[in-house]
Amino acid sequence: MDTVLSNKNDKFKYFRITAIICMIALLLSFAGCDFTGKKNDSANAASSTIIKGSEGIPNINAKAFFMNVWKNTGIYKIIHTQTEAEIAQEKAEKEAVEDAAKIDVFGGKIVPGWQKLLLLAIGFLIVYLGAAKGFEPLLLIPIGFGTILVNIPGAGMGEGPDGMLHIIYNAGVGNEFFPMLIFMGIGAMTDFGPLIANPKTALLGGAAQFGVFATLFGVALMNFLPFIDYNMKQACAVAIIGGADGPTSIYVSAKLAPKMMAVIAVAAYSYMALVPMIQPPIMKLLTTKKERVIKMKQLRPVSKAEKVLFPIVLLIVTILLLPPAAPLIGMLSFGNFIKEAGCVQRLSKTVENELMNIVSILLSLGVGSQMTPEKICNWNSFGIILLGLVAFIIATASGLIMAKIMNLFLKEKINPLIGSAGVSAVPMAARVANKVGMSEDPTNFLLMHAMGPNVAGVIGTAIAAGVFISTYGM
């Protein structure tokens, strides 16, 4: 990452590489499309509803939205005793989701051999970007090798029931197990001190979630195209990519759009890895040099008691107000608590190091194993990739703009660059904000200041996921 961000000789490299990746995705989608001129039923439905396929999903107005959220709070569930009808309905909905997750919508699809060859080439390109260019190698190298291994003709590594990559995916990616462990590891690696010391930076993490919700409108617009077909639940799963949080994207797609989990996971982790390429041009476009050189005062010391109590308070608030987000927030709080408590250092170090490394390898291999032609070479997949990029750009821009707005009212100005760290890519986004700041002024260290909105973004994306699940998935 340092090599890429410090290269000033080619300022448009980021745009070119991102454009190449999107063009590859477009070509793959073009290759897998049917241009016979026939329109399917879902395409004909475009005239009757914006979000096709959502006919069976109740419309959500403001009143219904708040009622759904209220009925999914811990407070409501504590004071309300379920009736037999409600229990039966909840069981039926859960079974329907589980049955949908078992359906392989891509099974039996025949793809040309050259498409596998193209995916092999893309796998090697991903490995090259990670190993030679330093674009988040911890993510890209295993994702790239997963892509290569699953597309080797005749190897069968991604085929069930005995293919290694198939076992990895079913064991931890498709059932939310690995994302939960990743959140536990993130908690053990994260210092919430900067957020506690400067709580107003939480607004920057909240502003970045605008990219998540704005993408819902993008999904609606794309559904006017006859070869794009998303329903409302799928739209929510696609939108969460804007948070640049792979584990959360997998978690939401498993709840709302299990058929699209593969390409959503690939898109989310790809954009997480491309944070050092995508964000700097946006940061420089939306800020002036005067703003980029703003120096912020050193953060106040945060007591041990504050750090220990923070994850507990966060978990209690989540339990009472938004239980659908509790699995993510709960694992994050658990990891952070054992780090800050200090009495179980063996557990903390294991979660932070060995367990995190093992799960990251397996999760990335599992994500790469879904990069197969039948799943990638279609217009819906390209739409996910494109919308994910738009969501991520909007999220980054929203954090920057919120910081500029806050400076209109603050006596002690904040550097707008830290607003870009409001996305949940921890600690990548914070490191990028620091690197761009130091490129303008080598003495301007923004890393700890950027960690405030960065960890707030993790919490914000988990809350957004909880809102989507409580609205459409419960």
C-alpha cells in the first residue's frame, strides 16, 4: 500500500486500474448474457413495479418501518409474549429462508471453456496486485488463489461434496460462521480509545452509511433495465457493500439474499482491498490543500475503565434497541472486552493473531472459490459490482462532506481527510487517510484521529445491517 500511495509520477493510476477491473467485469457479464431478443417475465414486470420480484414483500412506509424496528427491539421482545400464531409464522419464515439458501440457482449451467480460462487469468491478476503491488495482500492473495484453484478444469476443488473449497465455503462462509469470528478478531485488534476521546467523530462514521442507503435508489434505477432483476431484499444486501465491510456483507446476504451471497462477498472484499486505490482521488477531489494540512490536537488520554466499559455499554444498547445487529456487535464487543480487560491475555492474543490469521485465510479462499463463470458472467453480477463501487464512492464522499460541514460549527477544526475513514475497512481506511495527509505535510499524523470514524463506521455498518434485517428479514 505504501508503494502505491507514495507514487506521485502517475496520479491517474488509481482510476485506470479501477476502470480496468470494471471493464473486465463488464466483459464477463456481456459474455454470459442472452441477446436472443426474448424478454422474461421479470423484465415485463418492470412496468408494474420498480423493484421487480418484490411483489410478495410488503411495502414499507414510515409507520410500518418504525413498527418493524420496534417489534424487533429487545425491549419489545422482553415485554411481549409471543402467541402461537406468531411463533408458527416466525418458524415458517425461518424455514423459507433456509430452503432458499439450499437452492443452487447456478447448478447445471453450462459455460464455455474460455470463460474458465478468463477467470484463471483474473485470478493470477488478483494475486499479482496483492503480491507485487501491495494491494492488501492478506486479502487479495488467498482470494486470487481461491479463484485460480476453483477454475482449474477437471480439478473439482469447488465441487461438492468433497472438494476442498466447497467444504471451506459451506463450513464457514455460507453459514455466517467465519464472519462472526472475523468480527471477534476485529474487536480484539481495535482500540476504541480514539472514538471515546473524540465522540463527535462518530458522526463521520454515521455519515458514511449514507452510501449504503443511497444505493437502494441505484438498485431501483437499475431495475428499469430489462436484463437486471433485483428484489428489495437483494437490494439491501447489495447496498451494504458500500460500508466496505466483507463480514457484514456476507452476514446480510445470508439473511436476505442467499442466492447472491457469492458475488456480493466477492464485490465487498474486492472493494475492501481496493481502498488504497479508490479513496485517494476522491479525497483530493473534495478537499483543498488548506484543508488537507489541518493539524489536529493530540487526543486526551482514555482511562482503562472507559475502554473496559465501552464494549459492555455498546452491547447492552444493541440488545435493547436492535437485536438483529447483536450477533455482529456482540462478537465485536466480546473481542474488544477480552483485549481491554487484560486478565485473559492468552485468549486476546490468540483471537488477535493465530485465530484471526487462520480464519482470514479460510474466508478469503472461500470467497475466491465463488469466482466461477456461472456466478460472475451475468448482468445481475455486473450490476452488483457496479453498484458496490457507487456505494463505496458515495460513502467515502459523505464522510468527507460531513467533516467539512462540521468545520463550519467547530472552533477546533478537524481535518476532512479523516471523514473518508468512516467506512468500515479497519484499519485500511484510517491508514489511507493518514498517508494522504502525510503526503501534503510529512509532520501531520492523522492515524489515531482517523481511527475514531473508522471504528464508528464498523458499528454504523452493523447497525445498518440490523435495520435491513429487522425491516425485511424478520
